[in-house]
Amino acid sequence: GFWSTMRGVESETGSCIGEGFFMIKLIAADVDGTLLNSHREISGETCRMIREVQRQGIRFAIASGRMYRDICILLQRYGIECECVTMNGAEYFDAQGNCLEGIYFSPEKAQEIYERLRGEKNFAVEIYTNHGCYTADSRLKTFRGLMKRARTFRPNIGTWKSIFHTLRNDHLRKMHYLSDLQELWDRDIQVAKFITFGDEVSQIKALRQKVDRIDGVAVSASFRTNIEINAAAATKGAILAKIAARAGLREDEVMVVGDGSNDLSMFRAFPTHAAAMANAMPEIRAAAGFITASNNEDGVAKAMAKALKINKG
């Protein structure tokens, strides 16, 4: 593969640390459960470290399951400018907001997946596209689905607070409701991702078994109670490997940070400096090069500090 070829070149040229060959040149971090703490904030220390690594010439990228529009709201709030991998690797945006890469479902595949999900009474299904988020569910069912999402983000808050957070959710306000999805299939809109949240882990496991049987899809999750379906080629790891290859970066010049199963492809693509959050899922911790602190203890900032230390040798 690409990285083994690069290693072959390295051994032939006899490159070494002294020549700056082992420096970290790109850091990519997940958002939910990673950059964001349990108050849904990026800490001051993490913001400071993002600016510091960028000042020292390291590229910083966000790698999220979210749509670009939703990430932009976050970036503007904290005054961060960076590259973005969105919708689990379906799209890649440069720091100026240009979409340089897009990996979507064919209309036929999108319809096949939706037909499989439509029969699930307990799940509100959201369809992420290159033109926003769509659903064929009622407003009430969508609201209940977002309530499940709110409980996942903030498991300890009460029902009234959960309702309040859901009503304020920008995602809910910008949802496109369609009574007939044929409208969506017929338009020039690219479907990138399907997402749904459940109440119980057992519910999600049962749904995942059904979805896993569909050919040509990548199934992952940001949380223990959700499921996300992308085109097989649309993973965070695959798109980051493309970006790294274009820039001539080696596998060990990239650091990735994450906590959920949709981060596993990044860890497999860049195992040397794969940093799992202390709050990460077990399979992420097992695949990690090292474990950093939790998302409530500036885990991303600590991983970045480690990158700067590596670069100083």
C-alpha cells in the first residue's frame, strides 16, 4: 500500500529524525466526546493549543460526523480556522470553506438504505446531504429523535432541560421535512449519510445487524446509542489518507484523536500517533497508539502538547 511504499523510500534514503523526517505535520481531531467537553464546549486550553500548533506550522483539521454547516457554527463561536472532514469522511473542506472532496451514495443505494430503515418504528431517520438535512418523519418523531440525541449528549439532565435544549437545537430548526422522499431522489442533491439514535444499546445492536447486511456501506457510530451509515469509501481514515498523500505526508507525520467507532478508520490509517480519549469506546482504546486524558480534562490539548514535544525531539 501507500504507506509501505513510503517506508521503502525512507529505508533506501536512510532518512532519520535529525533530518526532520519524523515530525508531526497534521493533527486531526474528532468533535463530539473529543474536542467538546460534557458541557458541549471547547475549553480555553484546547483553543489555545489549537492556535499554538498552527503557529508552529502544524496543520489542524476537525474530523467529524457532523455536517459542515454545523461545524462552522462551532468554529465561528471559538474563532478557529481549520480544515474539516465532515459527515464521517463524505466531504473534505479546506480552511477557506471550499469543498475539495465529496463521496456520496448513488440515488439507488440511498433509496435501498432508506427502505431498510423505514420499517423501524422506534427510529427517526435523518438524511445528511450536500444541501442540508432532510427527513420524511413527522416533526414530532424528529423531535423525539433529537430528544434521544440530547440525552446521549447530556445523560444526567432532566426531561424539561432536555426538551429546552432540543427546542433550541439549530439542527432541528434547519431540518427539511418532506412528505415524499421521491422529491429528494429526483433533485440534484447528493446523499452522504443516514443517522438515527435509539434509547437502548440493544436496540442499536439489532438495527446494526440489519444494516451491516447492505453491500457498499460503512456503518459506524459517534455514541453507544446511535448508528451512522455512509458509502463504503466515505470514512474519516480514507479521506485523511488522501489528504496526507496529496501533501506528501507519511503515516507517522499525522496524529489523530478520537473516542467513537467512527474514529476507528483514522486509527487504522494512522496507528503510530493515534490518541484515544480516556472516555473512548473500548475498541478505540485498543487500537490507540496512546491514551490521552478525557474530554473533560483537556485530552486533545494534552495530545497536542505531546505532538509539540515529539517535534522538538
